[in-house]
Amino acid sequence: MSYPSRPGRPERPKAAPENAPSGERAAPPGGRSPVARAALPAVLVAAALTLAACSDAADSQAPGATGRAASPVPTPTWQKVTGAPRTVPAVRDFRPADGRGWRPSKGARIVVPAGEKSTVADEARLLGQDLGGMPVVWGDQPARPGDVEVKLAGKDGQGVPQRPDNAPTGDTADEVYTLTARDTRLTLAAPTDAGIFYATRTVKQAVRAAGGLPEGTIEDRPDRAQRGMLLDNARKPFTASWIEDRVRELGDLKLNQLQLHFSDDQGFRIESDTHPEIVSKDHLTKDEVRRILRLAHSRHLSVIPEIDSPGHLGAVLDHHPDLQLRNASGRVLRGAIDISQPAAGKLIDELIGEYAELFDVPKGAAAYWHLGGDEYQALTAPSPSASYPGLARAARKKYGPNGTIEDLATGWLNDRQRAAEKAGRDRIEAWNDGFFAGTRVQADKNRTVGYWTGKEIGANDPARFLREGRKVVNLNDEYLYYVLGEPNQFTYPTGERIYREWTPAVLRHTSPVDVPASMTTPDRIPGARFAIWCDLAHAQTPQQIAQGIRMPLAALSQKVWDPRKPALSWADFRALATKVSGTG
């Protein structure tokens, strides 16, 4: 995104980078950066096993085998795990008990009573990988000393009825979990596989940080239901493997959304069957997108597609010049579509239908779609009706003698929302500068506001949206915008500022929105996303971006998971975040 000219915005001093880029080295072809690893380093597991001086009576079953052990396994002994669990984000509640806690040990297994076809089977396998290849056994059998038991809470151990496997969640009630270390055994319990997944992330991080978990019970849950990251892969293409690494990173931080802004003036980055002419040379294939989706769903992330309109459509309109908006003098406005033409709506609706099908969601899961709506150039002019008389005439024809271009733009987004809903989308969002005050045509009441700035022309106060009863997702550009090259007085955000100053209620600038506290609760401000915008695409390599966003994402994860003031100092939090990510 870019701003209209805004002279006078004070320059903030630039903070020292928290993750200084390590040169311009590119990742090896097909390789992954060290940011996100699926398994714990072998040296860490070996160290944990050294602390756990176990009997040689190891389980003889291969991973995934069933059946009971042939002989009893002695109780393992290890150095006591002390202190509270050390994770990012921090667990919400821990009740310590007297005991040695739990560590990965020789002969330990992961036991899944619900069986190999249960919804928690893949979470159990992933945990086994993370713990250095710990075997998984299925079926109703007792957990032995040192074992990890993974079970669904609820009636007959079946969890939430009729919940699809790996469905992204839409409610924090689906993300709670309980984790108990008692008598050398570890138990993970939750009503859904999403809760189990977050419990496995806690185990993975606790082993990295302290070798294991202390004796006691963790009861944990997020504060905000929407927690994630936006990636502008339109201005700068990213490989599927790079995006997959970010998915793993987001999942480990218990973040649950990835918004893909894949269409803009500089590029259209996903293969198209309905309009292949608009696709940029460097793009993701549909098979690559499906692969990303499978990984995202396995980490319980919702992937939110965004086709921005009626602005930011340059890559599309380069191949449909007849639909470009022209001003009164006939000059083409790059990226802006002529919303007075029926063919314009038809083109965008065809794309919405195609990509709504591609970005499929499990049955019953929240189905998100982002309409864009920001920075339509016709509405950044001092006098829109004088500059764009054709739009003004179309507005009066459609909405009566007092119809305005703002009415026409609102009607455009309402029509695109209907197309998205027809394609099965039920969670619709648009940027805050796609909403207009005082119009005859009202924005659909079920549309969520993605609030990014209070500096645009017209400057919508977020309080207005909350008082209207709308939900508002926080993408405050003061804290949560990582804009490549730092144009328009942007500076790269730091994790420290987010950790010390920002909360979900700080929707613009640096102060909480001025409304009663009852309007800033999780049902009204459901969460936040950290946005990577690639305005100056070559300013950083993908590797540098991965390094630069690591601490801001960790800080965001803490602030959307737990509403309380963080217990750790920033220095301690940063050190812990580095350790549990496996990058330190």
C-alpha cells in the first residue's frame, strides 16, 4: 500500500534491527531458510535424553505400530524441570505441583487412544517428529512411564462432534487445551484438534527452552480469535517454499491466519484458468497454492485471499485497457477500474469465483474473503465529481440526483461481496478507506473492517466503525506494517515497540481507540495481523524479510494470546523467542 502525499508526518528514529540481515545470500534452490524447522535439532533431543537416564527396556514397536508393550517399562529418572513453562506466547495459566516434571526419554511413546483415523492423528505424528522421532501408538492402551498421551476431551473422547479434520477455527472456544505433567507422564487434552495442535507447540517450545515441562497443569487459550500475517506477494513474488516456511513459523507461534494479497498494479501472482492473460510470469501455480493450503490447514491456519478492487488492479487492467478509469481530460489512472462499466464487475466476479474455489476450506470452517477497497484514485481527488464526471453521471443514474461517487464505490463493494458470498464465503472484510461516511448507499452490515491507517484522505476514525457495531481487525500501520524500503516515512516495525506499547485496542496512531471498553472486547476487535508490504520490492531479499519479521511476529503472538501485561522484560522475551524458534 502507499499513501497519498502526507507532508508533515514526523519521522520516528529508526530502532536498531532486532535481527540484523546476514548479507544477501539466497536460500539454496528448493531449500528452506533456518527460520522454521519441523523437527527439534538432534543435539537438543540428545541432550534431553541424557538428562533422562532411562532403563534400556525401550519400546520395540516401530512408529505407528499398535499393541501393548511386551514387558513393563521402569519409571525413568531425570533432573527435575523447574520454574514455569517457557513458551512464546506465554501460557495463560499454570498450576505447579510437586514432582520432577516431564522430559523426552528413551523408550517413550505418544499414545493416541482415539486411534490412527482420529482427527488428532496428524498432530500426534507431528509432535513425534518434533521430539526427534518419538514413536506413535494407537488405540486404548495405558500410558507408560515417560509417555505422552494425546486425547480429545468431551463425550467418549470424541471432542467436538462433527468437526472436520484440520478445520481452521473461528472461535477461541475451539482453541483451548489442557496439558498435564504428572508422575513422569504428559497428557495433552482438548475438545478439538486445533487445541491439541497448540498443546503440541507448547511441548515443542518447552523442550527447546528448558528440556521439558515442569510438574503441574497448564490451561491455555487465546484472547483474540484472529491472529496472523498478511503477505503482499503481488509486488514481490515469493516461492511456495518460502511461504510454507512462514506457515510453519506462524503455527509454532499459535498464529492462525495468512492473508495473501496476490493482485496489485505490479503483478498478479497465481495461475488463472478463467483469465490466463492477466497472470504475471513469476507466479504460483494452482498446485503450489493447494500445497500451501494443505500445510496451512494442518497448522490450523485460515488462508485469506485478497483481490483488491476497485483500485490496485494495474496488472489485470494492463490486459483489459477498455476497463481502465480515465479522468475528465482522458488520462488513464493506472490501477483504477471504471466501476461505471458492467463489464468491470463481471471481470472481477469471475476472478472471485475462480479463487474462492481454489482457496477451499474444510466444511464448517470460517470462509474468509478480503475485498480490498482501499485507495481508489477517483476518491483521492479534491473534487471527485469534477475530475471524474463519467462516474458522477453513473452514480446519479443509479442512485438518484443526489447519488455520489462514494455511493457508486460502496455499491461496487456490495456487489463484489455478494459474488464472494455466492461462492461460499461467509467472513468478508475490506480496508477502512473503502468505507465512506454520509452515503446514501451503506456498506453491507456484515462486512468487517481491516483498519490500517488513520492518515488517509477522509481519515475514518476507528471509533466510528465500532459505534456502528462493526467488527474491526487491527492492522495499525504505526506498529504492524513492514514496508520494504521504508517509503512515505514508514520505518520497519520492531518487536520491542509492539511488545511494550501496542494492544489490540490501539487501532491507529499510538493510543487506544476512544470508545467504551465494552467496544474493544474480542467479539468487537477479534484480532490483528502483521502486514508485509513490498512497495520497494528489491529493498530486501526474502531471507532478510524472514529475519526482519521474526521478532515482530513473536511480539504480536504474545499480545493477541494474552491480554495481560507480559511478565518478561523485553530482553528476556527476545532471548526466549530466539531460543524456542530454534534460530539462536
